[in-house]
Amino acid sequence: PILKNTFTVGPLPDHIAWNSDCTMIATANEGEGVYDSSLVDPEGSVSIISGITPSGAGGTVTTVNFAPVAATDAGLKAAGVHLPLEKNAQEYYDLHSAEFAVNLDFTDSRAAYTPATQLEPEWVAWSADESKLYVNLQENSAIITIDVATATAEKIDALDLKDWSSTGGTAGIDTVKDDACTTLAFKPGFKAMRMPDSIAVYSAGGQDYIITANEGDDKEYGDFEEKQKFKDVITSCSSTPDFKSDFDEFSFVNAQVGTDACTSFDGTKMRITIGSSAVDYSTPTAPVYKATVGFGGRGLSIWKASDMSLVWDSGSILETEQCAKYPWAHNTVADEEFSMVRDADGNVGARFNLEGPPARSAPSRPTS
């Protein structure tokens, strides 16, 4: 191998994609935050490298920032975009939380904060005519569309939450630990962010469609963990639902939210978010728990790229098929650390996360 060229792009690129004739490269600059004694969190972005010759020479880098579609936290949340640790949440955990304030320091992060620091590109894909780039923001469960000619972020679209209640159009969800996948059940009031890892673009009838592999992901900074076990957040389900002492400043937006949450997950280790889709931090001294929201869509979805409307979702298909063929791997942490470990019952993964089949790769082929 011979090194032909190098380019400087935005912070921490996670994925790159060539265009069809290999004259341009797009990079998804995830810009993940790093917490040492305090949080440093750069803005996410996309870099477009154009003018590359067949020999690999040349090339100009243009980095696209997301400011045009991320003016304010309030605007992003109103559009349904998930913010793992918005500015008001940083203030709560930094200054007002009796449990976390003594161990967290978000002072510098809050001073340097812009909404784009919350946006983290995971994957980038070219449109069929290569005039657009579709940028997958996994931790935000959203997709940004970029106009390539002007190198401008045109719009941001949140991906709809997946509804696991009886009216959500699925066959239910399995959130029971170690039950050999025998329990698919509906969960009142429970929805999940799709949070795709990879995306792929298809073209049919002159229209782009995006397929998403809905894995789910979360953020951790020091003692802050966006992903929490249900039992570590909500308690007293046998009487009046309330919050554990770690989240003593929280309150329910209404009693039904607490009742539904307890009906679905009382005492379980079901992973839920304490980010913006579930908790309203508008008043940083008194966050309001508005919904129980999980991570990952447990399957695949297809979206119409022009308006990001949902065309198809796999529902409970992947869950059902995994349970039928690989029950010993269902709801486990089967990553590089735990995949070779089995418990006494033969289940892979040493510990359970109750997140079902975490789809990571979207099938792709050349567009036509």
C-alpha cells in the first residue's frame, strides 16, 4: 500500500463514503465529547473532500457545520430531535442535583455550549443523483440533509419514536430477563428512539428512500449516564410511583405517566433514557419526567427521504425471528467484551440489557 494523500477534516470522523466516481469523499465527523476532570464536547459536522484525481492527488476540504438547522435546543426538541445532555440538563446535573453535582463539572462545557455539540454524525450516505448527503445522527435519532453544491445543511428530521403500546402496530416486545423469549407484550405509554447505527440509500421511481438499522445508543460523561436501569430511576410502584433518591428533584408530568411506567417495568433493569425525549429540563432546578423512552427500534425502517416520512418498519419481526432461532443471545450484551461468555443457563453475554435485537447494519446495493 502507498499513502497517496492526507486530509484534515472535522473532529473524530466515524464513517466515510465515496461518491460513485471516487472524486469526492464525505466524512461523518462525530465529535464525541470527552470527560476527564470536565467535559470537552466539540460540534458534530460533515466534511466534503472534492476534486480528487484518479491518482489520488488534489482535493479540497469543505466542512459543513450544522448551525443552520440547530439554532436552539428548544427548536431541536420541538422538531423531535433527541438531545442526550442539553444545556439545561448540564446545569441541573452540574449545579442542582444533590446526587450528581458534587462529582460532575460541566462548567466549561456550558460556557462553550452550542446546540450542534449535541449532534453526533454516525453515518453518511449519498443520494442517488449525488446532489445530497444524508447524515445519520445516531444519538439524536435524526437525519440531516446536506446540499452538496452549496455545502449547506438544509434540514434536520427526527425519526419517529417506535410505539410499543397495543396501538403501536407491533406484535409486542420482550423485556423479560432470561425467559427463553416466550413473552412478547405490549407496554402502555412506552416508546423507543430508533437511533440507527448505519443507513443505506435506495432509489425507486425517481425517489430516494433511506433504510435504517435501528440499534440504539447513549452518552456517558463521568458520573453522568444517559442510559439508566428503570429500577434505578423509578420506585414505589406498589403504592404511589416516585423517584429514587438519585433523581429526587424529578417529578412526573402527570400521574398516568408514573402508573404506565410501573405497569410496564416495575423493578426491572429495562434501560431508559434521562435525555430530552423523556425529561423536560426547561426548569433546571426541577426536571419533569414526561415519558418512559427506550433505546433502539429493535429492527429496520424505511423512510421517504424528501420528507422523512415512515414507509415501512419491521415491527416485531426481528425480535420474533431472533427469539425463534437464537433465544440464548436475546436481550444480552453480546459485544466484543461479553460475546464469548455464557451464564449457567447457556445465555450469551454474561449480563442482560433487555434491548432485544440491536440492528447495526443496513443492507445496501447500488442505486438505480
